[in-house]
Amino acid sequence: MKITNEIPTDWKDLQNKVCKYLNQAGYHAESPKTIGTVRGSVEVDVFVTSDDELLKQFVCECKYWETPVPKEKIHAFRTAVQDSGSMLGLFISKKGFQKGAIEAASCSNVILKDWKGFLDLISNQWLKNRSEEVLRLSYPLSVYTDPLDVPADIFHDEVNKNRYEELQRKFLPSYMMIRSLEMGMINPDKPICVDGKDFGDYHSLLDYLEQVLRQGIKEYEDLFSVHKVEQWKLDCAIKTRFAPRFGDYLTK
């Protein structure tokens, strides 16, 4: 399944989407950004820093041209990458690159990609980081949806008992979907169906799950504002159920 079905519509949209997906992958991206170099200040399309010790900083050039990028642009970009002290330069072009441009980037720290190639390059990191974000925000549901944490006799009236059962039907499928994604139980070659909706890309799926789960947490919290669940269960959920090894299945 694709990371996204989004396609940039102009040069500005290309820059913005490159910046957005890098941020969602866990990098720290800004667009545009004026940076200092050994030759003075220059503006780059996307400036990126990382918590990775081996890739602290890189820059991106985005070209929404109707023709392939020539080698002269690659030579200029290589100079900018080097002068800025960046470990990597990523050049994203709508229509690809001329043969000379490809040769100019060979044996250098400049990577050439079209939009699809860019998404493929960051896909594992993006999916792992974005899925973790959605799962972590949903952690109260690991308590609210669990019959061992919410005993049946917590509700003393039929109205609230029926309300809880309604919430389970409404929100449990979305919560189980994000848990299934975490555990690698999703077939990536087929569209995913949630709440009667088919999703053919992870971006729209995770955006939908985030929206539904946020709403679910609010509705469960309204119910449990009267029928209290022990706070220690909620505190413990984030510490024990989402360990640092989250996402191992996603990158296999």
C-alpha cells in the first residue's frame, strides 16, 4: 500500500509536501529556510535537521519543472550542500533528471529523486513514526476498551452500561486497527477497510484513525468522569504497553 495518494500541484506545494512528510517521518524540517554558508547566506527550499548522530543536517531542492533537471543545477546544488556543512543533499524533481545531471550526482552526497522516489526513500521511517504518534495518543483506549480494566459492575445503571457498549461498537474497531498495524497484522498489498471505508494509502488511513480515536477518547472520558477508572491504570498504560521497541514489525 502506498504512503500517500497526494501529488504536488505546483512548486510551492511540492516544497510544502516534502517538508510535511519529512516532519511526519520524525525529522525537523522547515521550508523555506535561509541558512549560513561559507560564502554567505542562502535560501534553501527545505532545511532539515535530525536526531540521528550520523545525519545531523541535510538540505532539499525541489523543482516543479516540466523538463528534466540539467547538470548545471546539480553542480550548483552540490556546492550549496558542501558550503552549508550538510551531510546530504536531496534533489526532488517532478520530471526527473538529464543524463548529465545523474552523472554529476554520482559519487557525491547528493541524491536525486522524483516525487514517488522521495516517498519510497522515507517510507519505512515515515510509517513507523506516524503510526507511533497515532498509537501513543490513543493509549487511554487500551484501558477504556479492556473488560479487565473496566469491570462490568462499574456501571450502576442501564443507561450508562448501554452507553459503554455503544462506545465499544463505535471506537473499538479503529483502536484495534492501529494495534494491528503496530503488530504487522495488516496485508500491505490490499486496501484496508475501517468503519465501512476503504483506504488505499497509509496517510489517509492514519489521518482518519487519529480523528476517530481523538473523538473516542473524548467520549469515553465523558462517560468515565462519573464512573471512575483507577488513574494508575491510565498512567501504567503508556509506560508498559508502548515500549521503546515500537515499530519493529513495521520495518521488516
